[in-house]
Amino acid sequence: MQLRDVHCPSGQNQTQIDELKRIPGIPLQTGRLNISQNLQDWSCSSGCSPPQYCPLSRCTNIVFPDAFKGSGTINVHVTVSHGEKFSRVHSPSATWVQSVTTLGFEVCSRESGIGSDGTGIINWLAFQDHPKITHGRAIFDGIWTTETKCDKVIFSQSFPKRPFVFVSARYTRDTKPDDAMYVWLENVSSRSFEVCIREFLPFNGKHKDTTVDWFAFFGAGSELSFTLSGEAYFSNNFPPKAEENYGFCQDVRFNTTFYALPVALVSVQHIYNPQVSRKSLISPKNNIISAWVEEVSLISMKICVKDLSGTGKKHDPLSVSYVVIGDLDPCLNVFCPLLGACKTYSAHEASCVCNENCPSYQNPVCTESGTTYDNECLYRSSQCKGMENNTLYHPGACEGFPILHGRVKLLRVSECPESSCETVVFPPYSFYPNAEVHVQITLNHMSLNDSVTVHHAITSWTEKVNTQNFTICAMQSGRNGYNINPFATIDWMAYQGAPPQGTTGRIKMTKWWSGTNCAYVTFPKNKFHDSPYVLVTSNHQRSGKEHDAALIWTEDVTKDSFKACLRELQNFDGKHQDIYVTWLAFAKLHKPFFTEYGSVNFPNTNPPRDEDNNAYCEFVHFTRGYNATPSVQISATHSTTMSGNLAPVHNGISTWIENMNVSGFRVCIKELHETRYDPVSVSYAVLTDICDPGWSYYNGFCYFTSDTCEDWTTAVTNCRQENSVLVDVKNNEENVYIQHRHNGERSWLGLNDRSTEGNFTWTDRGHVNFTAWAKTQPNNFKKEDCVLALGVKHNYEWNDVQCSDCNQFTCKKDLNECQNDLNYCHKVATCTNERGSYNCECRAGYPGDGFDCLTSSAGLGQSVILADDGNYLKALANWLKPVVLSQSSYWKNCWRASLHGWAAYTFHSLCDNKGPTVTIIRVGKYIFGGYTSKSWSWGPVKLPQTGKYSYHSGGYRYHTYSTYSCAGNGPSFGGGYDIYISPYASSNNSSGSNLGYTYSPPYGHSYGSSFAQSFLAGSRYFQPDEVEVFYETT
């Protein structure tokens, strides 16, 4: 079987084809007609049954879409095809045309065998005489009966080579069914050809006046606007097959794509030269040859032939010329952007569209920018729309907040003793390659282990931050300071994205020449309900510009915004530009990475001490114990909204950590002095390695990765010695994480089928719910019973290998989140550890899901005074029940004296204007306090809904000064100081109680009596152990 070249006019696009069809004087029309739908007048009244197998001829009229004009002869050529999809090989049929006019023609067909069963289609081509078209007519005169008649046609002008010739029967009179003829070609050459006809059925009567129209062309046939032309060669070396209905068939694939099903014409030819080989070729007198088309699609067609040799072994070679005419797919000349698809609207209109019909199933994929899509189709669609320009990075969801932290020592160098820089390199695959990495840094002097010395302020910044590394730099402000080495220690935290209850970003500072420069940052709407904690770090885009060293702090932090401020380290230090501030704001940091956070308030009401190097310093005790010194990030915050405070332009603030250990850290600040020192607070966040040394945390588990290779059995043993298992994999995300731990190289997994061939289990006999086998794997080649992760270059897939191979491995063990406060269980909930997770359940009497246990005193469970005693909480809840604003209210701490500082100013700065509050006071074994429905403020006010409580208290009797709100006092109740908290109350005995002036004294006792004075705290004057204030919010 051999194909000649398929011809398509060179360089011809769809527009040019349309123009060819409109060449003046060469009108050409084509069409397709479904036999079963349109030949309604075909009749089988002769008694054939079933009627679709009727061998009688069927005829119908076809009207041209556009009537031909002029007097030129209309030429019509027809071919039978059978649908768009292949069903079976049909039998040949004889077709002809008659009654041809400028308006239309009649086409007739007579089928052999069992017929087309309604699938037959007439393909037709009509054109008018024109001198540029080589065409003609062979007329068979006279009367004949059963025989083959041939007529030789000589071209008026020879072709360069053998042309394509097409023939079709035409009758000039009304034709009877017995006039049906098979038509074929013999001995086509560049100068001539023979056309042969033979009756459809032998002995079917006499025949006369048969005409065969023909046309010929050489090459692509562009003068006739043919879309494709070519020749299929049938060598016929073997007997025909039954599945091809004892014919010969051949698939012809188009070299283009059509918009709609095209018109296909075929013409079969045979070579017979008795002077050359009389024995090997079949004479036309003893032959019938027929060609037709089975299915025609947009991209291919099937051509079939039959001859009179039947099932015999001897069949002559045949050639079938074909032309295909139709509109090409308009998308062929439309070049869509990556992942776009061309959509057609008509034969000449198309445009690019994106897939809008993605499935809804969850099979996440992650891009290089750290964006997760529910499935790859959604990613492709987004990429097509121009909303995503990153490539896929790995299967499975992205890690929402990848984070690393560490500690680096900056060494003093003689070339620049006042500054130092160091580059930090991240482990491979730590971050997504196309997402921005943010870095927070904090300077400390922990390596000196000195609890007394206070150093000069040192400012620090980052440079060259990318996904592989970054540079830390620091410069000392003093010029006669301690020339210590190491110069300083830096705790750093690098991350992408934002924590669940936080937001991150960076802002470019406008260039400035001297002094202070601030930039305004707005949080996403409704992100925070209260003022968050904010960490800031300066990032220099220009490296080595020490004159850009600047102090950094925040101003006026609210729930909606803050200002980031920089002040050059030395005045008039030149132009500062290309500096960004990287910031992280959070209301709550997620565990277990962040173990605690808070703020330290510096009221700065007194001048700093010389022995503290004119800095203010405070020691912060950690709320939990640590086995190793954790990492701490800090940032200073100042407010210009408080009366008398300096504007940022007149200020400059630096904060750092001096000494630090497992118990806490000493934080220091310095600020410029103009008329006075302003109050400053320092936000801090504590990070620690929650797994054992050498182990890393991920999603509920701790992992250890070996440095050396071992065989599989040794790897299992080594992991068991660490109370862990050779790693099992539960999902795509963990599979990616483990292979990244091995820098993308291959590594052992705990999966194996050593016990039962083909039955893979994990080493702990756990269920296998996830696999990532490579193609054709597992295959047990050479008794491969252990499973290997192939690495990043192999798309994170797996293979079974021999257990004696040597590979690195990862061990895995559960983290007990119920220990060391690593969970989110409510204070009144019980935590139960589970493998890879934990469960929270509220204690009896506290409804909720364990993470939130609801009570009428919700939030007061955070009180360090009450949290350990459920009876106190219950009593306070009952006392507050009548006054809470709504069932959804909860109490949030605004001031805890031991944490935030004992200054009255601190209390007012944190709790004023907060609305209803509850104050809780502990003096030894005594716990008491008060409630007010109005906000605290700077002066005394009349508050009608106010009360004090103890566990044997009454109500109030006078409204005047039911609370005594004064800038110099802590939270105080009653005009006669029924409860009074003095400034710095933990260091004096000035606080006191004297019930009876505003609030009712104990029954039977009067104002001023010793019992009324000692009723709350055991004595009139006292030194409180703790004071807390909570405000009501929703």
C-alpha cells in the first residue's frame, strides 16, 4: 500500500482559498447529501424486503446554492461515502447524474450487497465550462448489453506528467434502474486515458446513450480551488480480507484540519497493456472496478476498492485519485498564548479561549510561587487567563507559611570595627523559588553571658535577600564603645507568605537626605479586631552602603494601620534610597512554631541610668521552660497619639536584647531626648525548635534525616533505636517534604513487600493509603522488595529496589502537642495526643469544641489569677451574667501588671476607652476586684453601672465616683477609695481598701470600721501580687 503526496496549494491560507472560489468565470460549487434523509421518493414497490436492502435505483433532485449564470455547460461529478465514523466496509454502488441545469441536477444511485442502511452520502462537485479547466465528455453511442465498453480520450494538450483524472456518469434522458453503470479509468498517461463502463447487473437489458464527464488536472488543482489532492496506491499483493468485505481499504490522513466535514471525490484507475504483460494483468473486458469512500472526518478518510477477482489471490494494482474540498479550520491560523485553546464560531471566525470546565475534585498542585490549586486543570486555566505565570513546582498543596529560623554570630573585623556582615545560606528546597522571602532579625549579646553590661545601640539590616540566602549587617552607634568579639549575635526568621492569623509585606521608603522618614502601612480590611503586634526589619537593596544604616521602629499601631519609621544613624549622612521595610503583623501566632509572644512597656518616666549606658532595660520571663535558649524577635513601638508625645521626626528609637537564656531575656531601648523621654513598648515573639536536637517538625511529626547511606534493614533498625519508624508517607505534601529533606535525591521509604510478594506495607504495619509509583513500577525486578523515593528529578515518584542497596533515609516520630503548651486547646479543655495530631475536649460544665469552651466569663480563663481554679471562674461568671452585653461577648486582657508593667500610665495606655472592664486583684490568698460598664479614662467620672466583688461582697450604695479614674492611679473604685491601686503597686504598700463610702460595707459593719477596711485584702493597705484588667468585646 503506497500513498502519493497529498497536495495543498503552497502558502495558501483559508482566506486565499475563499478567494479562489470566487475567481470570475470559474464558478465552483460543492455539497454533501445524506441519502437516508433526502431521497424520499426512492421506492421499493417491487417487493424487496427489507426495503433498505432494495437493489433498485434511487434518485433525488439537488438544487445549487447559487444558480449558475451564462450558457456554459454545467459539469457535475459525484462520489458515494458512508458517514463520519467507521462502522463496516460497505458494498460498491453505481451513481450517475441527469437533468443537469443551471439551477440543479438529479442524482441517482443503485447499491449492491445489503446496501448502505441509511449511511450513504452523495458528495458532489459542480462547475461551469471554462478554458482554464481541462475537461470533456466521453459518449458511448449505440446500443449494447452485457459487456465492458471503453473509450480512449486524448488530451488536446499533454500534461508534464500523468495527471489526476476524474470521471462521472451522466445521462441525457430519463434513466431506468437497469442503466446503472460502474465507471473506471485505464492506462492514464500524460497524453491520454481510457474510460470504461460496465452494467451494474449482468443481463440487465439493453443500454444506450451513456455519457461520462471527465476533468483532469496536474499538481494541486488550485485552478479549481481544491483544498487537498492526492493519490492512494493499492498494491493488492494479498487476497482481500473478510473484515474488509473482500475489498481493499486504505486510510488517508489529511495534512490539515477542516472546519466541517469536507466533500471527497475519488476516481479509480487500472493499468492494462497487453503488449507488455498479457498474463499478469486483467483485461478490462473481464473486469469491473469500483472505488468509494467509507468514512470522512475532519482529519482523514478511508478509501475502498473492489474488482471482479473476488476472493481470489490474483488482484491487479490500482490507484485512486482523490480531491478534498472544504473550509479549513479557522483555528489553524490562530496562535493562542500558552495553554489557551482556539474556539471556532464559524468557518471564518475563531478566537482564543481558556478552559472554563475544570472538574471539582481535589488533587492539589503547587506552583513555584507557593500558590495551591485544587487540581492541575484549574492551574492551567488560571495560567491561560494570564493570572498565573509560574510553573508547577510539585504535586500536593503548598506549605502555607514556610519558615526557618536560626542564629548567627557577627565577628568584628579590623577593616571596619564598627560594622560587620555575614551571609546566611538556606538549606535546599526551603522556599518556593518564585515567591518573595521575608526576613526578620533581632540583635542580641547573649554570647557574652553578661547580665549587667548594657552595650551601645547597634542597628541592623538585611541585604541580598533571595530564596537561597541573605546577608545580615550591623553597625554600632557609639564610637568609643566596647570592642567586643563577636560583634553581636543575630536571631533571624525567614518566611514566605503569612501566618494564619497575621499578615506580612514590605514597603519601599521614599528617598531622604537626613533625619527621620516614615511610611504608612494599611492592613487588609477587618483583618484585626484589635491592635496587632508588629515586627519590622530594614532591607537594603544597595549592598555595602553603610551610610544607609538606620534606626527602625513603628508608630501608632492600630487595628487598621501603622507607620514604619527609619532614622539615619548619623545626621547628614547623605542620600538614603532603595530601602524597604519588611513587616509582620499578628494578633496570634500559630503553634507549635511560635511558643509565646507579648509586649514589654517602657513608661520612661524617669531618666535612664548611667550604669545602664543611658538605656532603659527590662527583663522578660518566659511563660514556659525551655531546654535550650529559644530565638526571640523584637520591635519597638511608639505612639504620637498620646498627649505630649513626640512626633516621629523628633525621635529615634533603637531596641535590642542584651543577655538571654532559657528563663527569659533582657530587652533594652534607647530613644532621642528632646523635652522628655516618651513611653515605648516592645513587641516580641518567641520561636524554638520543638523537636529533639537534630530533628525537624512538620505537620504533627518530628523527622530526622541521615547523613550517610545504609541498606534498608539497617535504616529500619536505626530508626527504631530512636523510638521512631523508617518514614511512612500519608499524602502528596509529606512525600514532597521528605524528598526535599534529601535535597531532592533518592532515599529509603518504610514501604516494603518482604513478607508477602506484592502486598506492600509500612514498617509499622500501617495502612497504605497513598502511593506515588513511577510508571511500570513496582515490578519486582531481581527480587526488589524495598521502596525508594526517586527524588525531585523523577517527579517525586517511587520505585521498588533491592533492600541491599545503600541510600540515605529519614526517621519519623509523633510529636506530643499536649506537652509544653504546643496545642490550641482551651484553658478549660483536656488535650489528648493522637498520632500526628491531638484532640481537645472541654471539661464538664464548659460547652464547646475543646478549642473554644464557652462560659459567661469566656476569656477570663486566660487570667493567671483565676485559671487554675474552676470555682473562682464559675462564681465570677454568675456575678457577671446580668451585665454581659451579649452571649457572644468574651473578655480580653488589656493589662496584666506583671507582664506589661506596674506603672499607672501603662494601665491607662492599654485599657482606657475599651468599654466595660473587669478588674481582678490577688493579694496573697485574697482575690477580689470590680466591674465597670464604662471606659476607664484620665479623670474621675460618675459611672452608674459599676460594682465591686469578692467572694463575700455586696453591691454599691452611692453613684458618685463609683470608679475613680485618674492618670496617677491604677484601677480604683469608689470616691473614698473603696479599692485603690497605687502606681508601681508591686513595690509599695500604698494600695488599699476601705469599703462603705461608695459601696455597701459587709452586713453589720460601717464605713471606716477595721472590718470594712480589711474585708477584701486582710488589711487596709496591701501590696498586690497581681492585677489584671479584661475588657468586653465580641
